[in-house]
Amino acid sequence: MCGIAGWVDWERDFGGGGEAAHVVRGMTRTLAPRGPDAEEVWVGGCAALGHSRLAVIDIEGGKQPMVRGEVVVVFSGEIYNFKELRAELAGLGWSFATRSDTEVLLTAYLQWGVEFASRLVGMYAFAIWDQRVRRLVLVRDRVGIKPLYYARVGGGFGGGSGSGVVFGSEPKALLAHPGMVAEVDAEGIAELMAVPRARTPGHGTFRGVREVRPGCVVVVDEVGLRETSYWRLEAGEDVRDFGAGCRDVRALLDDIVRHEVVADVPVGALLSGGIDSSVVTALAARELLTGEFVAFSVRPPGTGGAGAGASGGSTAGAGGGAGADVWRPSDDEPFAALVAERLGLKHVVAGVSVDALVELRDVGLAARDLPGWGDLDTTMHVLFQAVRDHCKVVLSGEAADEVFGGYLWQNDPGYVGHSSFPWMYGRRQPEVLLHEDIRRAIEPERYEADRYHEALGEVSYVLGESAERRREREVFHLGVTRWLPGLLDRQDRMSSALGLEVRVPFADHRLAEYLFNVPGVVKGKAMPKALLREACADLLPREVVQRPKSAYPVSRADAHVERMRELVLEMVADADAPVFELLDRERVRRAVMADAGGGEALPGPITAVTPAIGLSYLLQVNEWVGRYGVRVRV
């Protein structure tokens, strides 16, 4: 996926380039993995824009930055309805020199102004510099599939006095600007340690860094900065007919996938053997009708199949596995193979060894610029390496659980009735390991409560709805706006780090709008996600249609946990380990020893995972503070 970066300073004239071109080229170069095919910088007046390109549509004609008149755009993502928009714009008298969606995007802005964002269907993050009015426009897609960060140069938005703005697809691009410093304040620490699995829209973790909120436009000019929303989930009349719901869902998915397989490069699909990825794979295979279409799966150590051992051997060689659990009741590989055979697809399984998990434990940190999800990041990295050997674009089943109701925390009364984010029910957060003075400063309980009630304040209801239906809407909204962003961010970062584009059909905003108004009793008539299962039952083997939810696979190898525990204990013994500027050394030591003795599991960034995730998180926080030179200001 492409990377974008830029610097605008209304008190400077960058002239022919010079310093600005050098700085923005350095910012853009940090994003080279996102766009390995080309790198270009445009400088004019008080603006400099950079682009690293992954060429997917109109290989020759879609070069960026793209200029039309006095307006320049740098764009990451895909506009899936660009052909329809192009035809509409042609009818209004516009002509086009390329076949790219980038030119359509730029022309749409010239025709309709900032309001054009509401006409777009796709996954996108882009910046437009309008020299006519000396205005920077930053736009992000409705659900937040593509990332986009910005900051005032010389200060944060909470009172900073910088005269300029920097922006980029990832924090590393902003931090490459000489006016930026890697600092984290109380709110940043709270995001990392108190609500690590409930992403606060707009929060960039680093002090002064903001993320463009999903479905929002940020306009910056000499007067100031204004953020406006062009989309939100709106409550309407409920769909209560199961048959009608199945027909509507199928029609939507047929149209969405038909648009999302369009590319001028090979396209594949991620295939876990669950209903979500299997539906996407089946629909895509029907559209592409090619023997070159490949499906990809991953096999972490300790799960079924050969090649799962400590160094690529058998499961027994890994020291055994933890077995099935409530979140992962069955291994993926047999079901994925069944789907691939049914559809006549080549099926590639990426095996991951314990050695690889340990050696590659920081790939998530490097991709995210923040502590990540341990082996969940690493196995995805290995999976995407296998994908990249075959194609540049791959479709994913991500987001289906959020909109169709596939998670335990969307259906179990204990989770649903929890007085905070439902997935935090019964879970400890990493904040319990902080120094006590830092815990007091961030007030984790208050911070979590404030973020939760802030999220509830965004939910739309229908007058007179029952309390149960209102709670259903709240859980749906929380899932789409607070839980899903973490999954989308992980998938974007891990794929972009390898120059791969992942498309997410279930994250189409039209599907979210429709399903927000389908009650749970309809979505899960017979079992969770019954609506999706029935709508697409004709495409797949019966065993897959009826397979219970099984979460993304994790390492179940005892050898992996032991290796990670050894590394954490080494860190605890290191007097110079930088993480202990944040964490209490003795609390960490006690937590690791309790975990080793079968006591309470280490808190981690996400729920329902193996102990290795919590151990990895501690190691990555340590590496993050040291590698990025993070200053702590509490």
C-alpha cells in the first residue's frame, strides 16, 4: 500500500525545494516499504508533498504526487467506485489523461470541493494541497482502513504555536521531521497501558500527534485547523425479515467484492477456513475466474499440521500445544484446505516456527512504531511474506465479526452487561505494572471510564427502542469504532511493511450501515452470524458454513512461552533496561513468576491470548522506549 507524507508551513516559502525537499524526501523514505515501486516529492510555495507508491491501478499513468492546475494530491488506498465517478465527471465536461483512481479523486475535489468525500466508496487516506487558497485537506475513509497522522510542527494541538503542519501514513514519517520529538505524556501512556484494545479515535499516542478520525476531513489553513465528520452510523428502522436480510446481504457482498477484485496486478485471498474469509475467497474466485488466484493460510507452532515445531518440525517437537479453547475451538488448516479444494484454488500454507517467532518478535514494533501484539503480528508477517511471493493485492475476511456479531463479547450476557468496553470484562490491563506515581498520574480507571462514555455519546438510537436493543446498538458501535480499528491497523501495518495491499470487503461502510439496523435476533437466528452463513451457504461446503467461530490462530507451543519468559527475566535483571522508567521492576518480576507458576496470567494488549502475548508486550515496550528514544513526560 502507498505511503504519503508532507510538510506545510504558511510562514515559509520553500521556493525551488532545498531544505523542504530534503526533509520531506527523508519523511517519505521512511515509508518506502509501503510503496516500493516509486518515490517522488513535489514542492511549491509553502508546501512539500511526498509519495511512495505501490503500483496497483494504471501502472504507468497513476504516478504521484499528481497535479491538476494549482491542486496537488498524494493518495494511499483505493477508490472502488472510481469508474462510476469518472463517468459522472465526464458528463460534467471533465476529461482524463489516465485510467487511475487518483486522477478521479483529484478531479472530484475540483468539481465538488471538500464535500466530495461523501461520494467516495473505498479505503483511502489522502492529502490535497490547494494552492489557490493555500489550504491543506486531509481525508480518511469512513471506517479507518487506511491510516493518516498529523501534527503541528513546534507544538501539539493542545496549545502549540507551530506555524506548520506535518502529516504522514505512519508516525515514523512525522518523527523523521527535525521539528518533531518522540515524547509520550500521561494520555499517551494511558492509551498504551489502560485501554490498549480500545483505540481512541484521533489519538496518536505520541505527544502532539493526532490521527485523522475515520470518516472525517481535516482542513488546515492560515486561520487554523478544522475537523468535520462526513459519516456516522445512523439508527433507522430495523430489518426483521431474515429472508430479506439474507438477500440484501448477498447483493451487497456480490457488489462489494466485484469492485474490490479490480486491479492491474495479481490478486489473492487470505483463507482461514472460517465463514468470513471463505465467503470472500469464494466470491472473489467467481469474479476472477482464473487459475492464478491463490488462497493463503498460516500455521503457527503448536497447531495442527506438519511444520509446526520449534524449528519447523512436528507439533511434538515444539513441546506440545495448549489445545483448543473457547476462542479457538478448532484448527484452521483442514477447513481452509476443504474450501480451496471445493473452489479449485492453489492453497499456500505459511508455517511458522518457534525460532521465527522469537527472532522476528519486533517486526510488529517496527511496522507500528508502537508496541504490538506479539506472535499475532509475527505470524501475520510470515503469512504476508508468503503472499507477497505471489501477488500484490489480497482480500481479507476482517471486520465480519464486528458487523455480523461473531464474538463472544457481543453475545455472552456477562460481556454485554459489563459497565465498560465489553471485551474488557474480567480482564486486567497492563497499567497494573506501572510505577505507582505514573498510575496515579494517568488515573487508569477514570481514563477508561471517560473513553467509554465518550464512545457511548456517539451512538445513534431510535426513539422508543427497548433497553436491550439500545445495548445491541452500543456494542455494535463500540465494535466498529473502538475494537475494529486495532485489527485494521494491524493488518495495514503488517502488510504495508512488505509492500502488500490488503482489501477488506466486510469493512465497506454500506454493509455497516445496513447491519447496524439488523437486530441480533435476526443476525444470529440459529447461531452467531446466521445471516451471513445463510446468505452465502451455496458457495461453501456445509462443514465450513456451520463451523463455530475460531479466532486468528496463536502459537500454542510451550517452547515459545518459555523462550519469551527467559527474555523478560533477562530484561528484569538488566539494570539499564529503559522500560523501567515506566514499569515497576518488582511488579513485573512478580507477574512473570506468578504466570510461570500457573497463577494469574500476565496482562497484555489484547484479550483471550496465550501468555506469550503478555510477555512479548513487555519486551516491545522496552524496545520501543530504547529504539525510538521516547521521552516520558507525566
